[in-house]
Amino acid sequence: MNATIIHISDLHFHTYPHNFREWKSKRVLGAANLLLRRAGQFPLQRAKRLVEQIQKMKWDHLVISGDLTQLSLEREFALTRETLEPLLKDPERVTIIPGNHDRYIQQDEKPDLYKKYFGEFFGGAEIHVRKLNPDWVIVGWDSAHPNDWLSAAGTVRRSTIQATENLLRSFPEKTRFVIVNHYPLTFPEGWKLDQFHELYNLVPVRNWILRHPNIRLYLHGHIHLNWLHRLQRDSAPELLLVNSASSTSTLYRGQKSSFHQIDLQEDKVRVCPIMLK
Ligand SMILES: [Fe+2]
């Protein structure tokens, strides 16, 4: 049985802080960064076009791998929800996880704004689980947490790994899994790794995934450069790692895709790069 996933990421909906409370701490830095660099990169019109384009496509499941917003402002979450609404009619067909920009500063509110606006696409459990068909299961992780001023890093919690390990054991041996997490596990050749921008526990998490041959796909965002990477395993199928960030950003020179369509057919995975029209 076939299943088609549309994978988008890092939409970065933005508004500007209005009052002193919103301007506090790290948001000043983020807002300055936004004003200088990002506002022109993520016009709302591109996000609306992306929604229209995806509405016209045939798919079974939509994955958004974090960074819905820029500064975690409530108006940004509301704007994101309103714009994406045509794609969110059936929560069973949508997986949305948070990125570091959705947990930009410590929020007093419980549940936090990501959960308030998108909780139905993750839920209250440690991991988010959706069965695509008898062969494939999607598992969403929440590794985004607030940091100090100069860090954008995340952490996959021990409890997340444990819950995933238990889940894997609960399915028949032939089941294949797709992990959705905001942060990359691989980088382009020659990439200068910044430990304060990536997963704090990147290497153990990557090794853990490689030890589980039924995890065939890893969908992420965070670095705004679409790519498809492959990690070989010794005597098991390879792991495909797909980066769909950023699906709404204006295009840099040479960019060949804005997001991906992923077709799963029994054991086969086909990843198609798609350009935002
Ligand atoms: Fe990010």
C-alpha cells in the first residue's frame, strides 16, 4: 500500500513585538536579526502560495518539522494557524513538531504557545505517533527548548529515546519508521559545525538511530538549505535524511527545491524535490 508524505519546514511566520513584555530578553536580538535580514526572506505571500500549491497535490500526510514562527509571539502562532488552516482539516493526516524559534524564550504560560496552537498535531505524549499504513509509522520528536542569548541548540531527551525504543518494540518486525525532528544529523561536505546551533547530543542520537534498521527516514529542517543525505549501515538498509528548510524562504542562487514529496511503497522510498511556484 502506497503512502505519500509532503514535508515542509521552517516557515518562520513573523510579526513584530508590540509591547515591552514582548521585547524582553532574547527577542531584542531576534527582532533586530529579523528586521535586518529575515523580513524580506519570508514574505507572507510565499506562505500562502505554498498552502495553495500543497492543496492541489495528492498526499496522505503532511509533515512540518518546526520553526513555524520567528520569535514565538502569540500573534505569529495565530497567523501561522490561520494561514495553514486549509491544510489542517484532519489532524490524523498532519504531524507538526516545534523548532527552536517556537520556543524562543521561556514562556510562563502552560501549555506553551506551540501546544496551545498546534497541540492537536502532537498531543500530550512524549512522542507523536501516526500510522501511515500497515508498513510505515511516523514518530515526531520534540527536541526544542529555550536557550540563552547565543544558543539555538536542542536536545533529544532520554525519555524521548526510551519512548521511541518501546514503540519500535511494540510493532511487528517488518514495520518501517519515519522520525521527524527539527535538527539535522548530517551536514553538507565541508560544513563548519556550530555546537551552539545543533543538537547537543547529536552523535549519540545519530548512532542510536543507525542502530535501529527499521528507522529508514529522518525528516528535519533548521538549516535553510534543502538536501537529501544517505547514511549507510553495515548489513541493513540505508538511512535517508531529508531537509526541507526553508519551504517559504526566497530562493538562493542554485536552489533546486523548496520542499519534498516522499512516496513510500512497501520497502521503497522515493524522495522528489519540489520548487515553490
Ligand atoms: Fe531552527
